[in-house]
Amino acid sequence: MSKKHQTLGEFIIENQQAFPYSSGELSRLINSIRLAAKVVNHEVNKAGLVDITGAAGDTNVQGEQQQKLDVYANQKFIQTLTNREIVCGIASEENDEYITIQGHNNDHKNKYVVLMDPLDGSSNIDVNVSVGTIFSVYRRVTPVGTPVTMEDFLQPGNLQVAAGYIIYGTSTMLVYTTGHGVNGFTLNPAIGTYYLSHPNMKFSEDGNIYSINEGNYAQFPQGVKDYLKYCQADEGDRPYTSRYIGSLVSDIHRNMIKGGIYIYPSSSKYPDGKLRLLYECNPMAFLAEQAGGKASDGFKRIMDIKPNELHERAPFFCGSKNMVEKAEEFMQKAKTK
Ligand code: AHG
Ligand code: MN
Ligand code: MN
């Protein structure tokens, strides 16, 4: 059982038996993520000091301009994950194609694939607002001893063995699940140690925060428009509070602690929504469900979607269970009208 004041290292060792397959590899994988997160955290904290922000000149797969810290975070996570004999492949928002990791003896013996958004909310760096890292972990489906294939990455979210995020905020936190609830660890930067600060995190069943980029209202599907009017109505415990940072990790983190719903719907500009299924929606959905919440594309469970492409997008409704179900009700009603 989790104890307050426990370090992340202690927690990983104590809970290793509860991990699937329990060979210790997944523990080592989480360990390497916490290490990379410390390095990235150090760099993110310096962003205002040195001329490190701003566009790196490259454009990523989504046609978005890359910030230098995106590239840096991507490199650090790839390096750290590659240096250990655990991961056989990595897919990242910042790489068009997946990366094959052969392992030290070129024997392709490693068992896990990692999919990640190395720096989420990166447009917020220039204005000193929290950013994050999101990761999703699967066991490979192709035989050990052969190079990874696309099949290993295109697994539905319900097969994830671990997922989490790091939030580089007023404090830096690592929040993750291995399918046994959600735990949050806060970094003490003075000594570089993460402590269990948020054991067994839960989304309250109901909430009173809704988070959506309402500037796009005119382009939203009718069901979302109707749900927003419901959130804003002066009835019962409503109107709800509107909070939107524009940094998925921060918006979800706040809503998980306070109770709320995050929505990035389809729109005329983004017919499938903006967020990426494999390294934004799925890991957040796994965390949400493990915290008693819900994640949907407006009609069906996010984690049951069978992916077709590495960088595909999905509409995303995530948060307190009753709020997501209410939003789905409005989506359904508008569809059948
Ligand atoms: P990224 O920085 O990895 O490209 O992700 C940005 C995402 C997500 O963090 C955020 O919730 C969303 O984009 C904000 O989009 P809008 O500016 O369209 O609201
Ligand atoms: Mn992102
Ligand atoms: Mn990103």
C-alpha cells in the first residue's frame, strides 16, 4: 500500500509485484522516465533565462512549428529510454516514423514500446505557463528477437500496461498508472527526489469545471454547443466554472484534482479533433479511468478505438464520470435529431 513521504524509488520497489509480468523491466522503464523528466525539468526551468525558447526552425509532422525545448525533451527521453535494455521501439509526436531500438547485442530482445508527447503545451513556454510530457507503454505484440513493426505501436489503449504524465509546473510532478490506480509524485528539486504527494488520485464523480477552447465555438458540433449551454445555465449547481490553460497536461491535472471535464471536440478546422490518439488521448484516458473518471470521443470509449496511424487524432472528452456521460448524452441527442 502507498504511504505518504515514500519516495518514488521506494514506491516502485514496493509495488513491483503488482506490475504485470513483474520482471522488474517496467519498474526500470518508469525509472528511466523519471530520470529524463528531471533533466528536462532542469532545462524547462531555465527557459526564461537563456535564449532557448523560440522556434527551432523545423516543422513537425502536424505542420506545427517546433520550439527548441520540444526537440531537447524529445532527445532526452529517447536517449534515456534507449540506454536501457527495456524498450524495443519509440513513437513520438516529434518523429514522423517510429524508432526501432535493437538493444545492446542487436538482438531485439526488449519487450516494451513507448509512445510519447515529449513536450505538451509547448506554445506556453514563452509565457511561463506549465507544460508537460505524456507517455504510454505497451508490451510488443510481435515476437521478441525480431525488429518492432507498426503493429506494436497501433494497439488500442485498453492494452496499455502503463501511462502517465509529467507536469513542469509550480512544482514538477510525475503522475502515472500501471493499472492499479493513479499516484502522483512531487519532485523536491533541492535533492532531486520525487515523493509520493498524491496517493490514489481520483476524479470526483461530478465536477464543476469545464475546459474547452471556446473561441472555436462556431465550429463545434451541435452536441458540444448544447452541452456548453447546459454548463452555463443558471440551474442547480450550475453555471460551472470555465478554466482552460491550453496545455492538456495542466488542464487534465487540475480537473483530476478539482473535478471537471476537458473537451477537444471535432470542429470544421479539425474534423477529428486536434489531439493525438496514441500519445495524448490514450494515456490520459488510461489515467482518467484508473482515477474513476471517463474518456470518450463523444460517443464511444477512447481506449477501445483501434488505431490506424501513428499520428492520428481523435475528439476527446475526458474527466469526471457524470460530466462526460452528460456530454455524451448531448452528443447523442444532437446526432439523432
Ligand atoms: P503540443 O504542444 O504537444 O502540440 O500540444 C498542444 C495541445 C494541448 O496541449 C492543448 O490542450 C491543445 O493543444 C490546445 O489547443 P488550442 O490552442 O487549439 O486550444
Ligand atoms: Mn501535445
Ligand atoms: Mn508536444
